[in-house]
Amino acid sequence: MKGAMLYVDAGKGHYVPAKAASDALLRCGHDCSVEDMFTVLASPFWQWFCKHEWRFLLKHPQLERSFHRLEDNRFNAFLMSMVAARIHVARDFCSWFERTKPDFILCTNFLGGVVITSIVQHKKLNVPVFVYVADVFNNPRAGFHRQIDRLFVPSPLGLQNLLAQGYREEQIKLCPFPLQTSIQMLVRTDKQSARKKLGLEVDRFTVLLNYGGEGIGSTELLEELARRNLPWQVVIVGNLAPQVKQRFLDLGAIHPFLSLHIPGFVSNIGDYMLACDVQAGKAGANALMESMALHRPFMISELLHAAQDTSTFLNGFGVGWVEKHPRRQADILCTLANDTAMQDAMEMRFASLPLSFDSDAFAAMLVQEVFSLDA
């Protein structure tokens, strides 16, 4: 069987699950490709726009929440479905489809749900279109299309929200979260072993500050921790710009009591998650779910529009926090560091989450759904 994974280059949140699912399919002996949707559609302007709009709005989260809330509606979904099937992108998609001949298409961005489904329906192409709900707890209304063959969502809360949007029960499948290969294949160890492997101090309370693939975030939490002279170690990962990294180094020089490690962008993020007591930052869905898979709480400093239901989930299950104010963030972390009973209770809550994490099981589910649609 051959699958085609189409993502949108608007942060790593859409590429990572596409690559994770593709790797899992290849491990199972199937064929698969991972491609930028706008490359397939021969739309370089929209490829550029989505990438740079995302980076700009990520730097201005309040603007992002307002802007995306206004444009996230079914009317925009209708407009995209009408336009996409009737302009050049439909012709270019059909050319790609004839060359590639996939048995199914999985879109990991909501735009794919409305755009690709509209073209497939309008051109009467014989291929199922699946959507993976990359935001885990919700899918934007602007991606709504009644003819999507299947929507795969990794959380019961996300399933409920999709039903409330008007999707049919048979369209939605609760699925395992597709862990990227480095996490899927990770040998799980205790914190002390992970710290020793990474050259970190073994017995210090450890905070992992994750700035993600875009390297965007504030230094305010680290400054607050430094002011309190906490005997912790802080590890900073992410694709940091040189000037941002220098700010951290300068801060570490001023406050040597705080043990600071800045490995930057790493390929073994799972080892760093295992080594930490808590992770913090602007959490994308992948970082958040990987953290929960490894039983590490996450302190989220900013929630974007499509991730608003994350706070509902974290508050409901008690496995993390959404808090934007650095002082209150530091208060929560201090409580966690000094309360072993709180740490033990959180570990028990992780073990009972209504979530599963397995890219191989997700790949098997994709194949099964293709066969069920053919039957």
C-alpha cells in the first residue's frame, strides 16, 4: 500500500506527525511519501505566506488569537472548497496524483481537509482523504468539509469537539498519538540515568525550557528563577537565534547559582524530556503530547487559538498548567520541586490518561481504514 502525507510548512506541528506516520508505514513494509501540500498544488505564494504568517503570529500570540478567531469559521471553509476545485491548483494536484497514485492521502493540516477533499470530490478521483487533527484537542472550523473520509484525533476531548462541529460519528476515529521515531524508539530510563547520559547534574531539580523549532519565546521565566536564587538546573533547547542564546549566556554569567545548560536544537529531545522534572515553554501539540507520553508535566506560557482546549484538558486531568505570568509560573514550579507527594500524585494521573501514544499502531489504523472503505 502507498500513502501520501501532505503537510503545511507552518511550524513543525504538521510536518512531525506526517513524518512519524510515514516512518511507521515504512517500518510495516508499505510505501509512503511526505510532501508539502503547497508544493503539490504548485502554489509558492501560499507556501511562503503560511510559513511567514505563522512565524509572525507566533511572535505576537495575542494578535494570533484575535486574527485566527475571526477567520476561523465555516464560511471561509466554504470559500476555500469552492475556489480550490476550480483554479490551477486542481489541475496541478491531478497531475501529481497521476504520477504518484497513492492509495490514500493523509493531510496533517486543517487546510488539507477542505482543499484536498474538494479537489478529489470535484474531479471524482478514486482515493480516500484522511485528516490528522494536529492540534489534538480541536480542528479549526475553517477546515470543515462534510466529505472528508476520516478524521483521526488523538484525544476524546478532540472527538467531542469534532462531533460538535457537525462531523458524523463514522467520520471520526480516536487514534494513538503518532510519536516521532526518536521518541517511539526511545529506551525509557529514570531521570538520574538520563541526566548522567547527557552530562547533567544528577541530583538537581531540572527544568527543560523548550523554544521549539522556531526558537521563539521569552526569557522572563528564567530571569524570575535567577532572581530567586534557586539551586536548580535549567536546560534550554530549541533553534535559538545567536542573539537569543547570548542573552541566556549573559544571564547565566550574572547568576552562577543557577546551573544553565544550552544545547540548542537537539535530535534527541526525548532524552532531555526524560532528564527533566518539568518542561516549560510555548507548547505545540507535539511537544506537549510527547511530554505526556514520557510522564513529564508541561508549563505552557502561551496558548494559540487552535490550542485553547489544551487548558481544559490539563485542568481536568492535572498533568500540567497554563500560566503566562512568570512569577506565578515560578511559584508553581517551586511548589512542585518541594512537594514529593504532588510529584507522586501527578505520576499516577499520567498513568491513567485517556490517551495512547504509538505511531506504529496509528499506521496500522490508517491501513485498516483504507481496507474498510474499499470493502
